[in-house]
Amino acid sequence: MRKLFVLIVLTLLGLGFATSGWGAAFTFSTGLPDGRMATGSQPSGSSVVEIESADDFVLPSQTTITQATFYGLLPTTTASVSYVGVEIYRVFPQDSTSPPSSSVPTRANSPSDVAFDSRDSTTGNLTFSTTLLGSFTVANTVLAGGIHKLPNPTTGGNGAASGYESRFDITLTTPLVLPAGHYFFVPQVALSAGSFLWLSSPTPIPASATPFSNDLQSWIRDANLAPDWLRVGTDIVGGAPPPTFNAAFSLSGTTATVIAVTPVNITAQEGVSFNGPVATFTDSDSSQSSVSNFTATIAWGDGTTSAGTITSGATFGVTGTHTYADEGNFTITITVTDSANQSGSATGSAAVGEADALSGTPLTINASQFAPFSGAVANFSDTNTGNPASDFVATINWGDSNTTAGTVSGSGGAFVVSGSHTYVSAGTFPVTVTLTDDAPGTATATVTSTATVASVPVPAPVHQAPMLRGLGLLALAIALGAWGSLLLRDRLAPRQSRN
């Protein structure tokens, strides 16, 4: 038996997360034996060549297989079962490391080179019981020695065989956790005497069993043909047209509930109520068949969440109602939960368009030259009465080559732009005020107010004695010194004459 051990480890790791998604019971069956074909399927032994027979099944979602049943032909009623194994293969070319050789007509739709996972009775992860159902005869067989490589694979089979029909009931004590996909089921049985033959079932699968599209026929190989496989009917039995065979087996377990949510991208306008579909969904649990089984929540991407309304139709749907306060692009998350508390989510988008229409009213501004002005410069109205003042940006061109940011106040669609400025010249100035919605908004409006700036009288200049500096001060000192000398001399002269 060949195993891809890495894949087995990954599958066992999958057991940890699969338990959170248990949902509906899973069953599959190809029907009861039809007596047309029996194929060898046994492990290798001291005097036995390994033979593997395979038939396919499909899993629409992750499934945990816990039990299996298959039907075989035993050569005698006294043949005891010493070994039972179950292998799971995927469809070629998965788990196949090299191109197919020239040993077989085709590998299309065949099992892969190596097993995806396996269980067997010797390791203790599989237990089994057998039930003899009575004598049974098949019209044809493929036995050890009847599996040939090209150029002569077609032998017509090994002919009819009789024995005792037996049902094998398997319990997988370590379940097989399989992702959604197309698989082949391969049972192998070792007997104390003789060879086990796996019995065929009707083709196509009857409605009383579990028919599915793309049902592939049975394949077989032995150790000498591996890794290739031959089609039991088309390649070995042959004919015009060649027959196809299924093999009699059934599987049961639990399918993980999958709620698949498909978002519906929406468009809306800010300030205008949106009401419509936001998603469709399906639930793999067929028991969840009514809108009353589901609830939905919608996170609108703007920090608000509301309950969705479930609708029915070709698929279930979710509708919602919401008003976006501002334009922009938002990510919507829709979560659907069923009555078994299983959930599924998806994200969509909301493109919210601009709904603002702005208009302005000019004001007359009175200011004085050199005196700081602070006050309203324009009024604006907005058709979207839900927008706050914080959604807007204002600029003021004061008409004297100076531009500053304005302050926006107001609500309910009525806003005032205010600013501060000091004019250094008197006169009349056009004050251009622009109000713009913040990004990604595109609404804008411009209005021109008038500023009348009064002049301030300039006082007459005060004349002051000139200040002397440098040589002027020196000359003044010399002159004062000379004048002082003359006064002193005049006073001293009479006294000298009296003497």
C-alpha cells in the first residue's frame, strides 16, 4: 500500500478545524451488487501480489468519513479475514510525481499514483465486521495475473466465479477528514485462504442510491503495473462498446456546514436611505430550508451595523437598509448564521456618491485700517441637511493678496464662514470665500463678499530740535568754550585798570 505521508499529516491536522463546522449527516452509496463483475483487491503477502481496485465518489464540501460498507465475494464460508484496509486516492494528476508511462492507454480520470490517506485494521484506526449473505455468482472477474500492460491489456476478463457474498462494515476509529473534491475508494482484504473479490454495482448509479454527475468507472492495478491504472471495463474487458462498472460500497459521516455568501456590490448617495439586496447565500445543510432558519448582520463599513432581512428565491438573499452620512467607498461585511449556529461571511463594496449642492450668500464686511477684523465673511446653504460643519473646508481671499483658512460653523444645511484679518490700506476689497466638501466629496461653492475698510487719520508731525552728533557736537563745544572765554576776559579787564 502506497501513501503520501505528508498529505496524511495535513489531513489529520485538518481534523482540528473541521470540528467547528459539523453540520448535516453525510451518506453515499453506489447500490447493491449486480452480479456483473468482481475484481481482486488485496494487500501484498508472502505469496500474493498486491492488487488495488478503485471506484469514485464526490464530496461537495469538507466531510468527515466515520463508516464505510462494501460487498465482496469470499471463496468459502470458512475463509477468515486477517486484514482490512481502506485507501483514499484523488484523481490523477494529483499526488502523482511523474508523467504516466507507455504502459496503459490513458491516465485521464484514473486514480493518482499514491494514496491521499488510509486506515487499516493492523494499526487500530479501523475496525470491521463481516456478514455472510449467501451464495453468489458473478458473470466476470479480473483476478491476479489478468492485469497486463500495453500492448495487450484487453483480455476480456478472467471469467465467471462463484462464492459467498459478504458485507464488510467498517468503523473508522480515526475518521477520514476529506476536503471537498473527487476521490477514489479502495478497500483491500486479506483472507486466510483464497482471494477476496470486490463486487460490482449498477452503472449508472440508481436513483435509490446516490447518483452524481461525472461518475467515473472502476479502475484496477497490481504491483507490476503501478503507478499506472487500467479501466476494468474499457481497457481489460473491452468490446464494442466496452462495458463500464461501478463497485458496491457506501460511506457515511458528517458534512461540514458551508454557508457560502456571495456579496452584491451596491451604489448609494450620502444622506439618502439605501434599501436593497446586499448578498445571496446557500447552506450545504439541506435541513436549513426556511428563511426562519437564518439571521444576518450587515457591517456597513462606516462603523455602523444593522440586522439584514432574509429573502427566499432561487437562492436565499439578504437585504438591508442604511443611510450613509458621507460619500466615499466603503467595505460591507455580510454574516449569515443558521439555526445550527453555523456561519458564513463575505465582503462587498458600497460606492456612495456626492449628494451635496452648495450655494453661498455674500456679506458686507466693515473694518478699519490697521485694526484686526474678526467675524463672518459669507453664508452657505447645503441641500444635504445631515452634513456637519466638520465635513467642510473654507478658504478666504481677502482681496489684498492675502488668503487664509476660514472657520466653518453651523448645521442642518446652514453654515457660516468666519475669518480674521488686518487691512493696512483703506478702501473697498472683494472678499472671495470658497466652501468645499472634504475628500472624497466634490461639492464646492464660491461667493464674493465686500469689505469696506475705513481709513484712520494720521496726526501732524512733531518738530524737534535737531540732534548734533560727531563734528557738530565738537564745533558746538569749541564755540561755547570761546564764548565763555570772552565773557571771563570782559569781567577781568576793569579790575586790572583800577589797579
